[in-house]
Amino acid sequence: MTQALDALTAQMLDAAKAAGAENADAMAVRGTSVSVDVRAGALEEAQREEGTDIGLRVFVGQRSAIVSSSDTTSRTLSEMAERAVAMAREAPENPYAGLASPEQLVTDWDVGALELHDPAPEPEPAALQEDAKLAEAVALEVEGITQVQSASAAYGVREVHLAGSNGFSGGYQRTDRGLSCVAIAGTGTGMERDYDGDSRIFQSDLRGAAEIGRSAAERALLRIDARKPPTGAYPVLFDERIASTLIGHLLGAINGSAIARGASFLRDSMGNTVLPKGISLIEDPHRPRTGGSRPFDAEFLPTSKRAVVDDGVLQGWTLDLATGRQLGMPSTGNAARGTGSSPSPSAWNMALTQGTATRDDLIRDMGTGLLVTSMIGSTINPNTGDYSRGAAGLWIENGEITYAVNECTIAGNLRDMLQALVPANDARAHLSRVVPSLLVPGMTVAGI
């Protein structure tokens, strides 16, 4: 971690103390990002952004305020601190606000073991452009592909440093590398599109541009001649690319903010069954080379592995300090924040127990139903779990894919859907959410 950001957060804390803050915490983020878009074999757009963002949160009693800026001059820091303290004095009291006590702070962490930063040199824009061009060219070589909507490559690096008046100071670096391609098959009103892409921390782990371009093309071709499905009750198989959205709804329902508000269909489910027996959901923020990994949370608490759901039974909520205090429970070390926002609960890396069947096995065994490969829009009631989304995918008859489907709606109740899930074994282990294809045995399918 650079000494510059360490010194910057220390300077912000000094300014807050001088302005009259009783306690404060500070965040500094320095980042560089480069992105390249290619179209028709030529560079369409190239962007590079560099900058440092800072955020300061101050406490006056149980009142708090937060301010942020991209100007790091000493004068700005002093003005920020004075403004924040003045705002805090006018803010309503929050009995749950406050920094972690010194004994709660993380004291030992190994950033190197998490492998969040790729030491390889930043790629040249020309190299990014070549990757995007190759993905586009390979997609266009596939018969039936009429155009490529976009092919993009990107690189980013961030340095993050956090400090508080409770004695904490620490940070880490993170890199990311991405490549994507969107292919279009067919012509006129019969055009269909699909995509493929990859995002990794280490450039050496990134899938090849040719593979991504070819996969995007093949997926687009599968969507040609789409039609509406029949209306009725059918099994629905969520493809691995979108299956994590179902687990995302579960995570949203056990988020401390939703529980504290009473706005969750799982608010009374602690210790109860929420997934099928034999299925667990494990959070591991220390998984190497994974986007959701971090050595400590935004409130300087240690992060640790935990079972969110164990053998189908819900074990706990996802909490930061404030929601934990409100619910009378300790924080789970899941606070996240930006430079301009206060901490809030957020899930880190999650992995759902995989099944023994392949996706093809589930397709064969489901008989007649819908394989969903993309979704648009949503009407989801967080209090009841009622679920309705627009979907597209492939229709299954007698265990075989028969034709492409679009303009349909799938509906059910999340509580029932989650408890009936049948997982495949095709989850990608490098993702922050390791979730395989998921079969829901019964949902309502309706052509729009």
C-alpha cells in the first residue's frame, strides 16, 4: 500500500479532530482504468481515467455526517471537515451509529494470500484493442452472425486505504481485467443477440478472446426463430449465467438493513429451512483471486468464513455494526462503503452446494419446460417473496431442446422456489458467487 494514501487518511482525521469531531473515519481510493471498444474492426472508443477520491465521516455524539471529494489539497480537507461537523450537528441522533471499539478491530491480515493485485504491467491500449478485435473477428466468422454489436476490453487498478480515530489504518490494492463480446444473428425483425465475457483479477487467468467471441456467436445463434411458449405450470431451469440472481434474492432478504426494517420475506426464518436439505451457502471472503475477497470490512472488522445456510437451515443475517446493534447482534464483518456513503451490509464471496447432475441431466429429466438464459425487468415483492420476471431462453420437450423462446413471463414465490431448488454441477469456481444452474420444479410460465 502506498504511503501517500496512508498519509492522506491521517490528514483527514486530523482535520476532523480540529473541526470538532469526536470521532471520525476516512477512506481514500486511487484508481486507474483503461477501456477500449472496437466495432467493424476499427477502434470505436478508448477511455482512460485516473483520480483519487476521498471520503470523511464524522461523529458528534450520536449524530454523524459524511462528505466526499476528488480534491485532496489541504485547504479542501479542512473545508470538508468543517462542513461535515456542521452537518453532523444538525443531523438527527442515531442510537446505533458509531465506530468499532478498539478490541473489535482486525489486528492481523495477509493481503498477499488473497492475491487481489496482479503485479503484471498495465496492458498497452494497443494490446486491449487487439483482444477486442480478435473477439469480434472470431464471432463474425461464425456462419449466421450478421454483426457484432460491441467488443470491449478493459483494465483497472485501485488502491484503497481506510483509517479511523479508533486507531485503525490499513489498505490494499486490487486489479481487474475484462473482455466481452455481443454478437447479433439474423436480420431485420428476426435479429437476436447474446454475449459472452470474462472478468478476472489476474490477466493470466482471463479466457482467450477467440473463445469469448465464438461463444457469444454460438449463443446468439441459439436464439434465432424465437417464439412464445405455451402458458401453464412447468419446471424452469435457470442457466448458470443467471442462476446467481435467485441466490441474490435470498441474500437481499437476509441483509441486515432489510431485516431491521422488517421488509423481508425471510424476516422470521432464522433457524428455519430456506433451502433444500443437503444444500449450504458458504461465505468465504478469503478466497484467492476472487472479486469479493477482502482482508477486512469497511468498519475495520476482520472478515471470516461462515455458513449463511447450513444443510438448508438459515444460520444468520448479514450485518454491519449499525444493523447489528439495532438487532442486538454482533456484526458479521460485512460492512461495505464508498467514499461518499456510510457503511451498509454487503455479502462477500458466496458458494452454493453443487449437485451431482450435469445441466444436460436436468434438461433430460425435466421433461417439458423452460431453460431460462436471460431475464429482463422484474416485479418482486420483498415482503412476500412474490416473483415475476420477463424471460427468454429455450423450450424443452421430452427432455430435449426444441426451439428458442422469448417474450414470456415466469412467476412464483421465492420462498417456495428456494426450498425446491435442484442444483446442477456446472458452477464456475472463480466467480464471487459460485452458483450452478438451478432447476425450480414448478413455476408459472406465460407468453406475453
